[in-house]
Amino acid sequence: MLPAVDDGSKSLEMSLNMLRTASEQGITDVVNTVHFQHPKVETEDISYNRILEETKQLQLSIDNESIPIKIHIGAEVFYLPNLVELKENKLTTMGNGKYMLIEFQPHQIPEGSKQELFNLKMAGVTPIIAHPERYKPVQENIDIIHQWLRAGCLIQIDAGSVLGFLGSGAEKSSHEILRGQLCQLMGSDAHDNRKRNFCLSDAIEYSKTIVDESFLDGLIKNGNKVLHGEEIAIEFDEFTHSTHKSIWEKIGSRLGLG
């Protein structure tokens, strides 16, 4: 959301246009999750003090335009085996230090990452896995989601994935995650006022064709819980919803045997 910071909005005008769209969708709070320790921002000053100042300036403009939205500071932390060391940085967590949003490379989930996520959980910070439906390993094996859930992580899918804006693989996987009720959050992941604008209300409406409304209401409430550092219960039935099959089951399915 911050103008000319990271890979999002390019100008104050764009930010305000995006936020007007968000307000029209009923959004009242936006967590600006700037990329942290990601290669794409390695030459940028992504420090708490800088992001705090940029956020204050944007909030002043929002208030002057009478847009009823509050901006909150946060980050999307690129996975490296240093998550526990980062938890004291006020930029890397949300909800009074209770949650950390974490993203991985699109094509690889590093060995040992489950242990690092578990260590973070044991240190009092709940990991939120950002847009896992966009990761190739997850698209090929949904059971990776179950592993993260068993480790105490939360799963956040992108609204744009649900609507097919981020590719067919992400669309298919996000629908599978929804059907299995394997996510606890849905993020707007807005970046601009064109192809990646706020589309949360449309995604929620479309999701009603996939899962019941009470589950979707829970996703919205969970967003507020993250904001306020409240605990979110992780409930899923991995035996009912797991779709991973052995090679013999897949062959049987193709032959019409299962």
C-alpha cells in the first residue's frame, strides 16, 4: 500500500484509489505487509522506522480524503532459517508480536523449514503461511498444507487466487484448500489499482459456491483476531480432506478402478 515502497503502489494517487476500492468492499483495516529480507528489496531501506514514517504519511492522506480505513504495519517475511531471531523486530510480526506472515520461493520448500516454523511457534509466534496455493510443491501435493497445520501454522490464501487472477494452478489449489477447509485466513494481497487491486468481497462471494458461509465468516473474523493478537483455533480433518494418492491409486483411477 505504501506509495513508491517495495513492489506495490507506485504513487500516492494509486494508493488512495486502491483504498477507496477497499472501503467500498467494506474493508476498514489494511495491514501493509512490506517484503522483508526478500531479494527484490535487498537495496531498499526496509526498516521499522522508515516503514513507520511512510505509514504515518499515508494515513494522513487517507484521513484528509475521508477514507474510513486504518493502515497497520506488518511484513511478509521471506523464509530463511532465521525466523526466531527476527521475532524481536517490530516490523516482522503482527498482533502484538503474536503472528508472522511467511512466504517461500515459488518452486521450493526448503528441507528443515518445518523445524524452523515449529521453533518459531514454540517461541510464541504463530507462523502464517502466505499464499501456499501459488507454490508449485503445494499444487503437486496438497498434503504439505496438512504438515504445516500439524506444526501449528495458519494458512492464508489470496483472494486473487480464488478468482483465477494468479494463474490456473493457484486457482485450482485455492479451491481445493477451501473445499477442505484447510485455510484460516484470506488475504487481499493488493499491489496496484489494476490487475491486483482489492477483490476480497468478490472472492468471498465466489467462495460461497465452494464452501459454506459460516466457514467464510470465520475467515473474516480470524483477520481481526490476527490484528488484535488473539488466538486462532486450527481445526481440520486431514483424513476426510486429504487428496494425496499413492501412485497405485492414481493408476487405478485412470483405469476406472477407483
